[in-house]
Amino acid sequence: MQKIMLATASTMVFLIKIDKTQLPGEDMLKKFRDDLGVGNKHYLMLGEREVDIAGKPYHVFAIQGSGGGLFPCRHSHPEAPLNFINAVLNTTLQLDTPGIEFEILSLRTCSRGVTAQNFMRLAAPAANMTMVYGLGGLGMGTMVPNGLLLKAVMKQRGMLAEGVISEIEFRENLKKSKFDVIPHWGKENPFSRDYFKFFDMRTSRSAARQLFGQRAGSDSSVFQARSSMSKSIYRLLRLRR
């Protein structure tokens, strides 16, 4: 794998309650929905609901937020969540507006890391194993598309292991996002960029040799190795001791 710089931050889940008698209309609610996780990577709406408390109407949002990352640092500072609330949430969502209340439900530190490229890296050491790393954050807004991409790459990796496609075809399919079949996805292929430049071929080969115990042989034979995943992981854990 590529070298990764350690980092840490804080992640929280909180509820925002809006008094609709003081802040009527939909304009106030838009900022809690629009562009979350797209233009702004610091918070993501988890859900919303209208509730009635003692005959008074409220609109409640559940939001997950993350921020205050420190590089290079293994432990999060206690002031990080306070800085995040004041610098990010209050600035963008105006939580100090009369009629808006919020409550923190959970708070934890979150480890992360970035590579020198400061972008995700892909690896696929086995036919049924793919991974993405070096995201530099929690990936709240990109978790679903990244998961779909891993499924697409794993399908290609499985075809390579079975000899359906060659290593050259595998590379070209990743370069052109030629994912004709994506498991559990019944829609058109949404990918169009070159993902091979983010793929760690050398890392995948090295991990495959550790998993399957192959010290010799061509790269093609390493990529075509097939084995039980439970036995492979057990062997890898023994090698790491």
C-alpha cells in the first residue's frame, strides 16, 4: 500500500429541532437538505421528520458531521468538536437562530489517513476482495458510490481470476470504466473516468502472494490464484505475527 499520513478528527450525530411557529415555510429547511455531502463534505443529513410536541409543530433533522482533522496526529483533541460546531455548523446552518435547537446524540474520534496523492487508492489482491483507502476522511458523501465502484472492480477481478479476461483487458476496463456488469446493480454503468491510475497493481500482487503463499511464478499466475477466503485471511494473519 502507499504510505499514509495519520490523521484524526471528531464525528458526531446530532438532532436539530426547528420550531415551525417561529420559522414557518420551506425556505428555512432547504439549507439542511440541499447540497449536503456534495458541495460540503463536513456534514450529511441522515433523515428528517415532522413531529408534534405538546401540540406544537416541529421539524427535526438527524445529521452526521465530521471535522477538526489534525495532521499528523493519532489522537483527537477535546476541543475539536467544539471548533467544528462553531466554525462549520453555526456558520453554515445558523444554529443560533431563535427557534432552532440542537442536541448531540453521539460523539467519537475518527481515525483517517491520506496518501501523498491525496486521493483514493484501489487494490484487489483476490478474486473476491477489493479495497479503497487513502480517502482522507470518512467518505460520508461518497460511501455509496465508492461501494458500487468496489463491486464493479471486484467483478472484473473475478473475471481475471477465472481467465475470462486477460490482465491487459483488466487494465483497459479500469482505464475506460468498462463495467458491463456490476453485481446487485440493475441500472446503467454510472462510471466514466480512468480508475486504473488509482489502482495499486504492485500492492495487489504483493498481498496476493501473502494471501496465497505464492513466492514464485508469473504475475498472471498470482492474479489467477483461487482459494478459500477464510483460509487466506488466516494465513495472512499468521504471516503478520
